Amino acid sequence: MTRVAVVGVGTSKFGKRDDASVRELAWEAISEAMIDAGITQSDVKLAVVGSTAYRGVELYPAPPVAEYSGLVGKTPMRVEAACATGSAALFSAYNAVKAGTADVVLAVGFDKMTEVDTASSLAVGGRGGNYTWEFQMFGTTFPTYYALYATRHMAEYGTKEEDMALAAVKAHKYASMNEKAHLRNRVTVEDVLKSRVISWPIKLLDSSPISDGASAAVVVSEEVARKLKVEPVWVQGIGYSSDTSSISRRGEWTSLRAAREAAAEAYRKSGVTPHDLEYATVHDCFTIAEIMAYEDLGLVERGKGGTLLREGQTERGAKTAVNLFGGLKAKGHPLGATGLAMVYEVVKQLREEAGIVQQQFRNYVALTHNVGGTGHYAYVSVFRR
Amino acid sequence: MEGIPLNLNYKVPIKGYEKFWESLKEGQVWGTSCTKCGEKYFPPQLHCSKCGASTTWFKVSEEGELLTYSIVKAKPQGFEGYEDYTIALVRTKEVDLMCWLSGEPRVGAQVRIGADGRRVTCLIK
């Protein structure tokens, strides 16, 4: 079977994008990705559209996006895996290329999340577990789900709110250097600790913002990659898993089982170990999620995620740098876009086009860790140049 | 410009689960267990995920341990009128379950499980 390469990436500016509908937003990412790859719509055999779509006016956004972007006839579906929708689109594109179904596939992910009010948005997110048995009875919100993990992590391992705050400080620092990021202000630990409580222990500044955005990647076969002028970034392996809808059925609340399983599978398929990683994007939708991601990826032992932040071991120049584009936390988290924004980031890093946040590589090994819901879905993908 | 609001009015089926919802009104919490392999389920379900057999009802114990919790300040649609509420996960000898917690929360604390007519509740002992 063919190897699979990413040969073009694009991403829109993230933020409250009330200057654009979902069509123009997606086009920002699609056009950049096609120009980057040196292809046009006529080269694309299949376009995989990823969007959760529940917070925008276009509930069936694939047709309007395809129409606007010149991709009519190539978008037979929309894929959805909550906050891991972008990775679901990548996974579908990868599989189509791997299977020989199509040799040039455009994966595009987007969401317009700010078209509804915040209370409606919380009500959609609160259904991210199990409607009947959780939301209906208890009024869960999406922050609540991660807060249940944070409280347990604090109780079991002594993780402190200050440790979590460090993830926000780091994210905002790097987002301030990323002109496409949603939140570009710097914050301090004190700012985070003093910010409004959303669902204790999660506070406003522990949380990723509600963002609009789009990201895209051109995924091709080895044969096509060899003909294009751009340096390919190879998808070495995609690991995936999922977990129970009911959070009460997990049996543990300090780690995301689906993410651990996806990571193990990605490492096995790609032949790399956590030790080999020089760069990672992790799913820091809340600050506790970054701490758990370090542990779930095997960058550090269980319970010690906060240590990496305290010691600056995931900053630029560290052995494994993490989220130097600002993470979900500050770059923004338009659900459908996020997984492909991670691909954009690792491709830019591996091609050494990341400017002031460029990580130094020796072996050019990077990874994306994208979680949907509260570990309801997980994808971990390994990339090499 | 203003978009046209989308009002989604739902009816949620409870067929087969009447026992659960009616028991909440009596302050009780019921789960199901597999008639063949004995696997216990909460939330309850009518079929066993493991062996496919049908399940039967059992009453969940009233004694439990607090596993984790969160105090909800930013409330979603449908819960705007409530005071801040604490959502907790608790462990009973049969199953783990979600509840609304009252009392000063502390992971590891013993709790008493009941129901307020609409949902599972637990009280710090």
C-alpha cells in the first residue's frame, strides 16, 4: 500500500469571525492549502468535510462550503467526532489514499461556534456526554466534564490549580506570537487563578475560547507526492480509540483511556516512542487536559504532568516542544478545525516554516494528539519529514 | 443580521425505564443487571452490552464514596434558574454514578445516595 503524505496546509485566522460565514471561513483554509500544495480543485478527487455544525446556522455545511470552494461533486459526506472532528477528517482522507480510493484528498475542518449565544453553546457542549442520563438530570456542561477529571487529578496526585494555570500562561505566551491565534494577550498565573469560576476548579482562563475557524490539509499518495514541488510530510501512523458516553462508567478520572490507547497504537504503527518526539500538539481544551495529555502520551509518568510545566520542559527548545502555536487554549478551538490546525502546525514545524516559534529538529518526528468530547474519541497521529 | 431562531422541542422516550424515573420520586435509585452474566449497569440499560441478554432491575445501595466533583457556576440552557450546583461521581458497592451533591465536598468522603424526584442526589455524611 502507498505511503500517505501531507503536501499542503492552510488555516484561517481563528477568533470571533463575524466578518465571515462558514463558506468564506472554510475557503480561507482551503485556498491556502491548495496554493501550498500547488494544486487546484480539478486535482482533488475527494474532499472530506469535518464540522460539528451545531453552533452555526448552517447545520449541513458541506454543500455550501463545497459550492463556494469549487468542490461540488467531491464531498459525499460530513464527518464528526466532536472536538476531534478535524482528525476524523484526516483519518478519512488518509484511509481513502491508503486504500487507493483517491490519490488527492482535501481534508477540511471548520466550525462557526459564535453564531449562537453562550448559554446555547454551553447547552450543546453539555450534551457532549450522554443526554438522557447526564445532561437531562444534572445540567452538565462541557467544562464540568473536564473539571471532574481535574478535581480527581488534584486529589490523587496533588496537582494544584497553579500547575494548571501554568498551561494557560504558556499557551497565551505562544499565541501572542501567532497572528492567526484567537487570544493574543499574555496572562499570569494570578490572572488565571483570579478569573471567573466556570465549573470549579475550571476557571475562565483555564478554558479554550469559543472560536470560529477553519483548517485544511491536502493528503496524497506517494506517487503524487513525488510529482509535486513541495516537500512532503509523511503520515507515519494514526492511532484511534473511543470511550463510554457516560462519564460515570470510565472507572478512572485522572487520565483519558482513549487517548492512551490511541497513542499506543500510533507509536506501534509508526515505530516511534515518546522518547523520539521532538514536537507535539496536544489537546489542551482546558489546562488540565494538557497535563493529562503529557501523561497519556508517555512524555512523563502518570500524575507528573504538572512537573513538565513547572520545569519548562515543553517550551521551545525543549526535548519535546508542545503547542508552540498557542494550543487550543489560546490559539482557539473551533472544534471541527482543531485536528487539522494541529496538522497545519506540525507540517509548518517539520518543514521549518514556523518562524519565531520554530523548534529545532534532528530526526523530524512530530505528533498530533486530538481528543473529542471528554475522551469520547481520540486520535494520535505521527508525522515525519 | 438576526438569524431565524431554531426551536427544537424534544420528547424523550422512557419505555422500559419507567422503573427508574418513577423510583426517583420515591427517593430511590435503580440500576439493571444482566439476567445471564450478572453484569451491573448504571445508567440502566435493557440489554447487556457483554452477552446481549436482557437485564433486570436492582436497587442501588444508599451508601457511597465521593470520587470527584465540580461546582457548576456557568449554567447551560434549562438550568439558568438554579443556584450553583455540585455535580459529583460516587462509587457504591454495585456501580459508579453521577449525582447532585449537597454538603461540603471532599474526595473520599462517605455519602448517602437518594433522589429528589428528578435526579440522583447524594449528601455528605
